[in-house]
Amino acid sequence: MENKAPLKFSALALAILGLSLLQWLWDGKVADYTHPQLIFLLFPVGLICIILAQVLLSAAGKDRKTSSPPLTDAGEDLDRAPGKMDLGLLWLALPLVIGFLFP
Amino acid sequence: MPNLSRSEKASKWINVILPMSLAGGLALIGILARTINTLGTNEVLTAAVADYTHRFAVGFERIFLEAVPFLLLGALAASVVEHYFSTAEVEKIFSKRLIPGIAAGLLTGVILPVGEGGSILLARALLRKGAALPSMVVMMLAAPALNVLPLAILLGSGGVSAVFWLRIGIGAVFAIIFGILLSFENQPERLIHGNSLHRHGSGIAQFKEAVSGNNQNRSKAVAVTTAKEFLEFTPYVIVAALIAAILQTILPVSWIPPVQGGLAGQIGSSGLWALLSSQSNLGDILTVQNSAISWPVVSQAVFLTLGIMLDAKLVVLYLRVLSRKAVFYMTVLAIGTAVLTGLVIGIQGMR
């Protein structure tokens, strides 16, 4: 049985990132961090992150229900050079911790 | 508990233990800083804590928030290349012949709104599909300087100085020269990161064949690949932002430009700040434009030219596509170009 946890975890990470960006836009926190002229770029980013999270979730569900070709690019992962390590999604916690907890 | 191999242990340490420890440590620092700010009775300590934590948070989040939109655009472009373009089409457009290849790379850097960072994701997708290395290097390096999206935002934000046009010219020339230099390599695959090498009959190609003719499935696959590419590269931006923000925080305030001293001081401080602040190509210009203190022309020139060619975040991202050797040569050439630009402008100004 194929493990769908990484896909669902990716969806969760994207959803949290998207919602955090929208929250920072809503309360004006991004104005502390970046130039006012660039703030508008973050609104579509927040929305797209949430949409992508939804697509990942539905892809995970679809892969489980049907025998259609997987949407998770499993084959692509096999193409990776052996021994090359990618950084994990837990690194995404850092901008959230800094953004929410630092004064 | 099963015995983990050495690589599994290293992977667990890098992917779980280190980020969780850093997140926990940063959370503690953040809570402590807030407590001192609220309850602190020693004014000097309270002010110092507030200053350092704010500098760190702004340094980190600025790099992250300015990179994220362009990473997402780059991930989308890379995903479209992956699912909608065949190897033959990519090889034809980004030809191994020098001049057509470089022209195609330059044009792609101008018209595709991927900007800084995003162009690296796109370059990797194209390299995997068989694009020529010089063409991709030109595209990656020219996009921050020439891309139409940042240009439109900047031109609409209230005018730009002569130094802005100078940096566009230097950025384009630097991209072309570096592309030409790499074209002399007989085995270009030696200069490409293992993950970016062209592979025949890849899994994704088989997948593409299986879903061809079903547009809804393919659109969904584009979205999934976009998310995957974005989530693969974003942690690297976070690591680079963390290192750069720590260095920014411990850097003496007197070293932060605009330094009004001699030529060496101006070149050194603005060059170092361009590397550490790691702002987007738009952020660089806006930093100079929005500054309360006027920047000397030499500082502007060095900061703006080096800013589009190289910074801490870009070095980390370039290492995902190119070999260490290629990134090292690029770093040396970029710093040399920026210093030379500063020297020429400074010496001209003294006459």
C-alpha cells in the first residue's frame, strides 16, 4: 500500500504557508518586512498556495481511489541522482515561527 | 528500533532534528524578546534586544517574502515545461549552437515573468529536457536584470536613475559572457548538478504519455508538479535567509550602506550588503529609492549590479542547478565585475 503521508503533509505545509501569508497581509505585518510596492505580490501567492494544497489533497485521494496513473510524480523522484539529499518541509516552520513570535 | 544507515541518519538530522531544533530555539528567543520588551526594566537591554531581534526578523522575512512570489512563478513555468514540452522541442529552441542558444536564453529571461530565483527552477526543468547549458546560464543570469515583470513594476513605481540602466546593461553583458565562457567546456555535464542532468525515458515522460489526451488530468499534474518544485526549493531559500539574517544582525551598523567614507569603504560595504541582504532585483532598487539617506553613486552602482548577479540566496539556489566549480567561477566573476564597476565610477567621479 502506497504511503500518501508526504503528499498530505505537503498539502498541509502549503495551506499553512498560504494562510500565514494572508494573515500577515490582513494585519499589515508584511509592511514591517518588505517594501510597500512589493506587498501586492504576496496576495496571489497566498491564494495559490491554498489552491495548490487543495489540489494535492484531491490528488492524494484520487490516487488512493483509482488505478489511474499517479499524479504524484513518483517516477520523477526515481530520476534523482542517488545520494543527493533534499531539505525537508519542516524547514518551512522557520519563517512562521519568526513571523509570528519575533517582535 | 531498526539500525539506520549513515545517510539515513544524516537525512533525519538535516530534515527533522535540525529544523525542529532551530524552530524551537527561535521560538524561545522570540518569546523571551517579547517578554523583555514588555516587562524589561533595564532600558539599554530592552532597546538592544528589540533592535537585534527586529533586525534579524526583518532581514530573514524580507529575503523569504521577496523570493516566494518568484519561486512560485518559476515552479509553475518549470511544471509547464515538464508536462507540455517535448525534449525535441526544448532542444530545438535552446540549441547547442552558441548564438541561437544564447539569444533564446536571453529572450526567455526577458519575456517569461519568472524573475530572480524563479529562473533557476525554470532552467533546471529545461536542462532536464536537454536544453544547452550556455543558453540556460544566460537565461538564469539575465532574468533578474532584464525580466519584464520587475521592469514594469519599477518603471511604474516612480522613475529610475541612470545607475538602474547601467545595471541592466552590466547584468545582460555578464550573463552573455558567462554563457560564452561555459560554452568552451567540452563536457558541459560536469558543470551541471546531478539533479539537473538530462535523462532519457524519465518517469515523468512515461507519466506524461499515460495522461496525454486528458487535459484535466494534465492540468492537475501541472499543479502537483508546481507544488512539488516550489516545496523543494523553498527550504533552500529559508536556509540561505537564516544564514544571511544572522550575518546581517551581527554586522556593525556602521558597515551598512550608505557609507559616506572613501572608495574602498563604499565598495566594500555596499558589496557585502548586496550579498547579505539578498533582496530581489526589485527590492534592491527600492532600498536605494526609499532610503532616507542619499546613497553615493559608487555604493549604488556596486549594490545594484552585484545584487542582480549574486547574493547569498542565489548562491544556494544556483548550487541546485550548477556544479560547485561553476558557481565558484560565477561568484568570482560577479564580485570582480561589481568591484570594477565601482572603481571605474569612483575614479571617474574624482577627476
